[in-house]
Amino acid sequence: MKTTSTFSILFWLNSARMKNEKGLIYARITVNGVRAVISLKRKIVISDWDPIKNRERGTKQEARLLNRYLDQVYSCLFESYQQLRVENKLITAQAVKSRYLGEDQ
């Protein structure tokens, strides 16, 4: 019997820990309603963050580089999830996070 699970990745800006009008960007992995958070160690001016698209606003080089980095992180997190599925391992948010960070091997 095959069971289904929910999986999502969300980028968000933690404005509670802001310094000099800049906030830290985090990735939140959710599997079946259970979350795991990864700090991406990137800062952005809060007014430049688009909370709807979860990306930096604008077309400047800096914005394009950050958005490309976020796309790469998304792809790597999704690939980590897919690897766990192929290996028939228990899929949890923490397992995806550990696989992404290289801590599970």
C-alpha cells in the first residue's frame, strides 16, 4: 500500500531579527504539516522582499543573483526529497533538511 504525503518549500523573510533594515532569508520545508527551517544566511532590505512571490523585487543584478540562488536552493531541496522517495526512506521535513545539508550519510 502506497501512502501519499504533502511536501512544500517556502522562502520567507524573518523581519523579527532585522538589523539595519535588513532581514534574514529562511527556507521552510513542510512534510505532512511538520516543519523544518534552514537559514540561508542571506540578508535583504525588507522593502525589497516580495512576500507574495517569496523573491526579491526588481531586475537589478543583485536581485537576479539572489532569486537565482533561491531557485537553486529550491531545486536542491526538491531533489533531496525525490532521493528519499526513490530510496523508500521515511520522508520527514528533518530528513529532507539533513539530506540537503549532507548530514544524513
